Amino acid sequence: MTQNYVPDLPFANMTRDGEGLGITYVNGSQQFCCDWNVTFNDTYEYEYFFEGLGVESIIIPAIFALIFFVGVIGNGTLVRIVLCNPPMRSVPNIFIASLAMGDLLLLFVFVPFNAITYMTTSWPLGEGMCKVINCVQVASTGVSVFTLTALSADRYHAIVNPINKKATDMMQRTYTVAILIWLFAIALGIPTLVLATVVPFYFPNNSTVYYCQAIPMYMTLVTKGHTAAMAIVLYLVPLSIISVYYVLIAIKLIQSSKHLIGENRRNDTKQLKARKRLAKVVLVFVLIFGICWLPHHLFNIMLVFSPDTTYMQTYGMMFFKFLGTVMAYANSCVNPLALYFLSNTFKTYYKKYILCCFKSKHRKKMMARKYREHTNMRYSSSRDMVSRTTQRTIIYSV
């Protein structure tokens, strides 16, 4: 059975037109008409849109719920570790905490509401929430990628130019950079906040479906420009800058490994190893971000720039869309997991804050078991002593 593909355009009055689908659009005072080459079956009119929710309405929200649960616990604990422990408030850790706060913003605002779109056939939350959640996605993504860029720059300067500076000045500069990153990311989300809208789609059987769109599809040039700008500003340019930083870091490390030989350079070698280890952590964060967000940007580019979008109706492309969405949101929960396995210091704090409840319960059980064993041992010893005394009495009385 052929699935019908109909673009999400507002105020579309659809009529049967031979082998294709004739659609008349109304955009302000202008009217457009075009013929979409979509094969129809007389016994199956618009069945694709009203056949009900599929299995994805259960699987995708369940995956989102898992991402939300893991991400909130991991990133919330990460922020608590940095803010509540003065020894952990170093320059890279401040950026890592800012990165975690951006992930928390995405998890709290965008992920739950986006899950609703897979559980309903029409957007139920109104235009205001449509604007907010699309703006939050852009801002959160901006915070993540720009913070990773700042982290890479910090690692570059720490390894290539390890100049001693006052800790106070460095911390003030770090907080300033983190705040500027948030302001710039929010500013990037303002166009989406203005343009995002709920688009009604009218069907001939008097049914109406509402779609939440970051940029209305009928604004063709704006949609293409916005999609290209997001892919360039939030993905290609930052990752390119990060790549340059890490190439320079690799060159410096190779040169340092040749010169740092001898007993008198032992301390410098230890410092370099520590900086190298932290650089690896940041590199893992960058690779995770690049891999997780690549399908999302690819799908958006194919959807907007492909001259023929009928192939987007296939199950393969729908799966690719779901995969891109899940991977993009999974990026918000994997950084704490990476820190747990890559940093012994963070692992200790994670065990302290997350596993303390389990350890407390385990400790209580152990104490209760030891108390029972001690009580039984005392009771057993007392009983054995009575038994031996009775035996002596019997023996001596004979």
C-alpha cells in the first residue's frame, strides 16, 4: 500500500486531481496551487494520516523517558558536585557544569513535550509552548557546542601555553565566558521563538491536524536559510574550530614527549599527563556531540533542500528521523556517564552522591545482620556455658 506524502502547509484545501493531489494554499492574500505526484487508491483516501498511532507512540516516549531519567540524575549530580565542592571549581569543571546545565534545560523543557508529538496525532499544547520548546532546543544546543569549543580552547592554552596566572582572574574570566555563551545561545534562539508557530492542516473529511513547526514550511526561503544557518553555526563551524585546537594540541603533545626526558622533568611530565588526560575527556565529549547530532542535521537538510521529498515518506527515512531525534537527546545524558568512566575524581563524587542511598541501605542491612549474628553468638555461647556447667555438675555429683 502506497503511503501518501503531503507537505505540512497551512490552510491547504485538498482536492482529488486525477493521479495526483491538487492542493490550493492560502498565504495571506496570495494563493498557490500545485500538483503533487502522489498515487491514490480509491479505497484508501487519507488513511495514512488517520490510521491511528503506531508502535512508535509507545517505543519513542519510553526511550525519551529513559533518557530523561538518566540525564536528569547524571547532569543534576554533576552540577551539584561542582557547585557544592570548592576543590572541584576549576576552570574546566565550571565549563563542564555549564554544559550539564544546558543539557538539563533541554531535558526538562524539550524532551517531555516532544514526546507528546509521538503520542498524539495533533499538537495539543498551543502556539506559546510551540515557540518556547523550539527556542529552548536551539539555545540548549548552542550552550553545548559553544561550551565544548570553550573547553577545547582552555585545554589548548593549558597544554600549549601553560602560563601561570592568578586563579582569581582565571575564574572570573571563566564565569564571564560561560555567561556570554548562554546569552549568545539564547540570542540564537530568538528567531525561532518569533517564527515558530502551530500550522493547521485541513482535510476534506472536516478533520484538522495541527503541527508545531519551528519555521512554517510555506516560508521556503526562510526555512532553507534557517536550516542551513543552524547546521553551520551549531555544528560545522564549532566542530571545525575544535578540530583545529586538537590538531595543535596533538602536535604539542608529540613535541613534548620528545623533550620531557630525564629525572629533572618528572614534575613537568606529571602535569602534562594530567592535562593530557583532561584533554582526552573533552575530546570524548566532542566526539559524542558530533556523532549524536549528525543524523539530526542531515535529516533536516535533506527534508528542506531535496527537490523531490516523496522519498521522505518511506519507513527507512522515518526510522532515520527517529534515530536522529533519539541520538540528539541521548547526547544530553551520556556526558556524565563518560565522566564517570574517564575521571577517577568524578567517579568518587558520583559514588558519594548517587550510590550513597544504596550504600546506606546496604550498611543498615549489614549492621542488622552483624547484630543478629552477635546476638546469636552470645546466646549460643551462653547456652554452651550452661550446658558445660550442667555436665560438670552431673559428673562431680556422681
